[in-house]
Amino acid sequence: MKIGVLTSGGDAPGMNAAIRAVVRKALYHGCQVYGIKRGFSGLLTGEIVPLDSRAVSDILQKGGTILQSARCPEFKTPEGQAKAKAQLEKLGLNGLVIVGGDGSFRGARVLNQMGFLTVGIPGTIDNDIGCTDYSIGFDTAVNTVLDAMNKIRDTASSHNRVYVVEVMGKNSGFIAVAAGLTGGAEAILIPENPVNLDDICKIILTNAKLGKAHSIVLVAEGYYEDPISAQQSSGFRVGKYLAEKTGCDTRITILGHLQRGGTPTFFDRKLATLLGNKAVELLLDNETEKMVGIINNRIQVFPLEKALTTKKTISKQELELAGIMSSI
Ligand code: ADP
Ligand code: F6P
């Protein structure tokens, strides 16, 4: 079997571990393996390179993706899809592993409709993919936010300031809830749970009266939809409102793409290795249009369509618990 692997959408720490697992597992079973560069773009342009075992040496610990990633709108067009099909047929590739988010899985579905065996591996720091408790990169991103919160809390407590910290997540709040609960945020603002900002002001002022003069308010970037510019980012808009309404000395930190880098954690490396291994096993069994995921710490397989139509929900319990834990 000739297997291709590509990484697509926003890169995530652990994607290299997944690439390594796919390559080593496929080679172990006598397959030829090809790396497709820059997501679906490399399919269109024929940037497809054979990978041997050495090609994936010393990448397990590296963030990012050696195959690079890209957003490729052209692959949403029939012309682009025809180019991709021709490239794959020219090389005789018959199995494909797509590492990415839900958008990338829609691309995988198209490849499957073209007759290529496809298996998706959830890889996005947003962790917003259905049918899996975790996507590759989420754990590392949350730990990056926790490290930033620790550093910010040092200066916030030294100046008795309110810090609004904006985190990634596209239109979801998974990073914000996970980091808020385990980083002790005084408030967590996510698109799934819009709140009255005056209630947040009350929390800040009550804390100040009780002697807790510094606060960290975590804001998911998608709290306000479609910010037109960084000046109107969700974090900026919340920070401006809180500063004006409370009169507290307030600063705003937008963590941005820091959350996409860094060496993957043990959890992400293990998750990526197990998912890459399972993805190749499925291709070897001629399975297709599947996604591999982890549920209750067990690797499981789901139809890609189910993963695309299953909306992953925020844990309201965790959100409420975060509020209880930060109350004084
Ligand atoms: P993510 O995988 O992180 O959600 P995107 O939504 O940007 O990232 O999707 C990544 C790529 O997947 C797109 O740039 C495009 O090449 C491909 N893709 C997304 N949606 C489709 C679709 N409906 N049909 C074909 N390809 C798609
Ligand atoms: O999907 C991952 C992600 O990091 C989102 O959290 C964020 O909104 C988006 O990618 C940023 O996209 P880009 O890297 O293209 O700016």
C-alpha cells in the first residue's frame, strides 16, 4: 500500500509525533509512505515526497509540523479537487491520513468520495472536534496558557491589577475553561456561555473589598463574534469595559499564536502516537472515511461523518466549579 500523510488547518504541538507514528507504523508493515506538504495545497501542486524512517527522526519533541500546513480554499473547488486526484493517481497513492480539524476532515471526505481510503486524526489546539475527548495539541496549548497565567499573576499581584487574558479557540471555549479551572481564573468568558459583564465587575469589586485586589479574567477569542481588528478583539473589548466600569487598573494580554507552539507534552505525544498507529491499522484493513479518537482514555474509531456532525459541548459543571474555586 502507498500511504500519504498531510497536516492541515491550524498547526498543533504533537502533529510531528503523529507524522512520525504514521511513517514508522506504515514502514513496519512494508508500506511506502509519502509526505504531502502544506496541507491540501501540496496535493494540488504535487509537493509530495517519499518519507523513510530517518525522515521522522528527532521530530517527536518538536512543535509545528515538518510537512507544514496551509489553508487551501482551492481544494474546495472542483478544479482543485481534480488536480489533487490527478496527483494522487500519478503516484498511485491509495491510503491517506489527514491530521487536522473539522475543516480538514471535510477535505478528507472529498478524497474518500474520489475513491481514496482516508482516515482523520484530530489535530487542533481548539479541541472542538466531536467524537474525541481530546485533539492533538490541546493539552500543550492549555499548559502554555497556564504558564502565561502564572507569570501574569506574579505581576498582577505586585500591582493589584486586573488582567484580561485572551486565549485562542476559534469559536469555542475549551481552552479557556480548561485553563480557567486549573489556573484559578477569577472569571471565564466563552462564546458558549455569554454573561452580563456587570456581573464580572461585581466579582472584581467584591474581591477587592475582601482584600483580593488582583484578578485574571480569561476571555476566549470568539466571545464576541467576528472582531474586525485586534483593537476590537474580544479581550480588548472586555478589558476596556471592565476598566471603565470598575475603575480598576486593568491590562490586556492577548496570547495569540504562542498557544500554537512549544514542545508537545507527554499527553500530546502519547495521544499522537496512539492515533497515528491506529490510523495506519485502519488503512491496512481497507477501512475508510473514519476518524480515530480517544474517549475515556480508550482509542476508538468513528465514521468521519459522525465526527463532523457531532457537536462537542463545553462542560457546564467545570465552568461552575471554576467559579466556586475562585470565589473567596
Ligand atoms: P481546520 O482543519 O483546522 O478546521 P480549516 O477549516 O482551515 O482548518 O480547513 C483546512 C483546509 O481543509 C482548508 O484550507 C481546505 O483546504 C480544506 N477544506 C476545508 N473545508 C473543506 C470542504 N468543505 N471541502 C474541501 N476541502 C475543505
Ligand atoms: O484553529 C486553531 C487556531 O489557532 C484557532 O484557535 C485560531 O482562531 C486560528 O487557528 C488562527 O488561525 P491562523 O493561524 O490562520 O491565524
